[in-house]
Amino acid sequence: MNLNVLCNSDEQLYAALSNEQVDEIIVEADSTDRAAARLCHEQGKRAGIALPYIFRDVTYVSVDGFDEVYVRSLDELAYYRGRCLVSDYGLYSMNQAAADWLRDNGITRVTAPVELNEHELRELNLRDKELIVYGHIPMMVSAQCIHKNTAGCDKRPGFTAITDRTGKTLMAENKCAYCCNLIYNANPLSLAGVWNKVQKLNPASVRVNLTIEGEEEAADIIKIFAGALAGRSVDDPPTDYTRGHFTRGVE
């Protein structure tokens, strides 16, 4: 079982590079050092690049030098066909027929949907798939920029804190390179505390999605899951977290 880490900043990239047990580092195309592929290869790690959630003519991304390309839409699947493609969780693969269709159309590895529970993931069979085990999952992708509407457009990527009706603080990231917002779940998904169940699913790889974490916190989170893969007893990160749909599924 491989450990892959998705990074959203240079600080997270450096934290992932410093952990020997990380097999592959995936960088968000707009948010990290363009020398990331070289840095990964120098540390003996595979390098991946994650494409935008919304693909437009103006969001073309060069993927030269990267070992794998994570695609998030059918447009990207068609455009980057011929590369070593991995489908992210948002590309429909809720059943084996859908996963097989993706493979028949150029996907080399499927990321399991975050909407499936443990039983449904077992039926999907993860032996050749990737499972997200940590991360603030985006709740919404929006062309309405919260930063622009509140502070004005300054074309500077960053995060804006918003409060939902329950009083929880959500982070909205303005992706200026693509002129869209990602609004993240207030609590990160964590499956560290149910690692025995993850092991029974036996995915080909597990993935830590880093979004708003600083370098030190990112390093601590990676260490938790690296420890789990090494057979050590681990706990969830010391923050509020959610199991997502893993223990309940979609109602």
C-alpha cells in the first residue's frame, strides 16, 4: 500500500519531501513550486500534478516532467489522453462498471468516491484504486468569488473564513489562476482512527489531501499516516474531524 500526499502550498510540499515513507507527492497545478517534479525525483519520489476542478481554454496546464496527472473532469480526461492519468474522487466511479469505463478511456488508477461507506468500498474492490484517508474535502466549487465580493478582486490567491448557519467556520479558497472558489468542509476527513478497517479494504494507495495546513501541521499529519502504514498504533489528528461517509454512506 503506497502513501501519496496532495499538496496545496510550498510549505506542504517541503513537509512531504522530508518524510521517507511518502511514495508520491501530488501538487495542485496553481499552488506550488513549478520545480516540484524535480524536487520529488531528487528525493526518490514519484511526482503527480492535480488539474483544476473546472477546465476552461484559459486553464491549460503543462504537465511535462510529472509522472502522473490527476484529472477532475471528463474534459481533462479527453485533453490529456495519452498521459499517465489518475481520476480524482469527483469523476464518477460509484460502481465497478463506472470504474471500468474510466480505465477503458485512459485512466490508470481510480480514486474511490468519498460518498461510499465501508461496505460499499469493499464491494467496489480497492486493490487497484486509491483511497483518500485525510483532508478537508471541498463542499462546493463556485465561480462566485467570496474574496472579490467582500474585499474586492486583487488577483491574490488566499483563504477567506466564512461562517455557516451552525456557527462552524469554513475556509473558502480563491483560485485566482482559474477564477473560482473552493469552499472546504469545516472538519477534515480522517480515517486514522479506523485504520484496521482501511487495511481490510487493501487499497493500492492511500492519499493525504493537504489544503489549509501549515508546514508543521502538515508534517505531523503525514507522520500519523506513515506510522499507520508502518504498523504502529495511531490516533486521529488532535482537531475536530469527521469520518465522512465511511461509517454511514449517502442517505
